[in-house]
Amino acid sequence: MPSIKRHKFKLSNEQLLEMFYWLKLIRSFDERLGILVRQGRVRSGVYSSIGQEAIVVGTCFGLRPDDYICPLHRDMGTFLMKGVSPGVMMAQMYAKATGLSKGRDSALHSGVSELGIFGNTSMLGANTPVAAGLALTFKLEQRDNVVIAYFGEGAANTGDVHEAMNFAAVHRLPLVFVCENNIYAYSVPIEKSMAIEDVADRAEAYGFDGVAINGNDVLAVYQAAQGAISRARGGDGPTLIECKTYRWRGHSEHDPAFYRTDEELAMWKSRDPLTTFTTYLRHRSILTDEHVADVDARVKREIDEAVAFAENSPDPDPHDGVTDLYA
Ligand SMILES: Cc1ncc(C[n+]2csc(CCOP(=O)(O)OP(=O)(O)O)c2C)c(N)n1
């Protein structure tokens, strides 16, 4: 079986700087959301991805517009990277009429088919059989598109995920499974839900490659994702990439996360994906103080504008509650 680590996918300095921008934008968007929640401005549940941004950026970077993603509740950044504007995303979190679902749902249940985003449901893991269905469509229509299905290590233990992996393997579907292993499923630590070390080991049992990588290293994620994507496009079937990571905030903004220690959090903060990548770019003289100031200013402006857009957007019209329904 070919190894997903065999190939090296080159990135230009411009692309590396673009990755830096995305990491910063997603981090800052999440930080601002945390503040807005405390100010009572946000109506949606907020599931911060701070600390996990390298997974989103490393997997979405270079995806084609007509490739599909099936994100999980923590993957707000994938929406931004797939082309949803920060303003519309913020309006979604405010449940305003200008948001993705026009104020109908909380947070990340919306999809945008023109952008290749399939909205998730609250049943965790249930997005993976849907992703397999999408990938089957691509295969039947002989399109060389791929699907990325994201799920947590908690969701990895649901029956849906096992069925999706088996089905994807049998039909050699163009599907990349990305497990965001952040150690906790809400308050449940991984050792209380799995008897093995790596979720990635399960792939072999279904008949495809699985790899466990440092999910806080955006370049490691990118290399693994590109390998898996190119194999999927080439008809070689699915891959499982397990990204080891950690969420800095609680499960959601209403969770103070008393179930973990300050020392553990401090240790993971020392592995900050943004700081690590910044150091890498600086060492290679790709990133200068001027670049950092430019990106910071751009990101701040974009988020300020997004907040202003959401604040100034109308609330949904109650009559719209019965439009766009299927009977
Ligand atoms: C099928 C299902 N079981 C239980 C829940 C309740 N629940 C909501 S979030 C959560 C933890 C999810 O952990 P994980 O899948 O690891 O993703 P993470 O939130 O850590 O990114 C649970 C158990 C759910 N939403 N769906």
C-alpha cells in the first residue's frame, strides 16, 4: 500500500505567508467571538478552535472550490477558508438575517453547497456517512473531486464513523478522514473512551492507510493532507489522518473546563501552532516585523468590519420561519 508520507508538496514563500494569514484570521476571529459571547452579543453556541487552527489551515489550504468538506462544530475556520466572508460568518453567530441560515440555527449547522460545505448536525460522527455519500457521488459521476470529513476522537467511537470508514474502503472512495484528537470529548479524557493510543491504527483494519501526526504543525498537516488528497483524486481511496492537538478553551464558551489542570494547558500552549509557525517563518527570513504588522492590521480590520456588519444586520423576520422548508 502506498504511504501518504512519501511525497513532499512544495509551497512558495507567498503560499506560506498566506497560511500565516489564515492562522491569524481564524485565531483572531475565535478570540473576538469569545469576547462577544461575554458581552451577550452572540446568540449561537461557540465551540472555540483556539489551539487547533493548524488542522483547518493545513487541510483546507489548496482545496479546490468544488471539493467538499463536512466540518464539525469546532471548525468555524473551514467555513472562512472555503470562502464564507467573515461578515456573513459573524452574522451567522449573531443569528442575524444576513447569516448563512438567516438566523434559523445556531452556529455551524449550516451548509453552503456552492462553496462545497456540507452542514453538520448535532449527532456527532453522523457527518462521516454523509461524506461517504458525497464521495460516492463524485466517484459515480467520474469527477476527480475529494471530500474531507472532520470528526473528534470522541465521535471516532460512534458506529457511524466505523460504517463510513468501511464503506469508503470497500468502494475506494475519494474521502479523507481527519480526526481532530484534542484529548477531551467534552469532559471525557481519551483514556476513558479508547483502549488504544492512536485512532489512526483503526484504518488498517478497514484496509486503508492511517497516520497519526502532530496536528499543531501546519506544514505536517498540509503534507499529510495533500498526500491523502492526491491519492483520493487518483482513485486510490480513503485515508485517515489523526491530528494530535489540544483545545485551549473549554468544550464551548460556557464550559470552564475544570476537569483539566493548569499545567496541562500550559504545556499545550507551549506548542501553540501559531507561535511555532511564526518562529519557522522568521528563522527562514520569510516573515519580517513589517509582514506581521501588515497581517495583524488586515485581520483586525476584517474582523472589525465583520462585527459591524453583524451588529448592523437585521434580525430575522418571524415570517421567514416557515420559508425554505421541505415538506
Ligand atoms: C452522537 C452524539 N453523542 C453525544 C453527543 C453529546 N456531545 C456533544 S459534544 C460532545 C463531545 C465531542 O467530542 P469530540 O467528538 O472529541 O469533538 P470535540 O468537541 O472534542 O472537538 C458530546 C459527547 C452528541 N452531540 N452526539
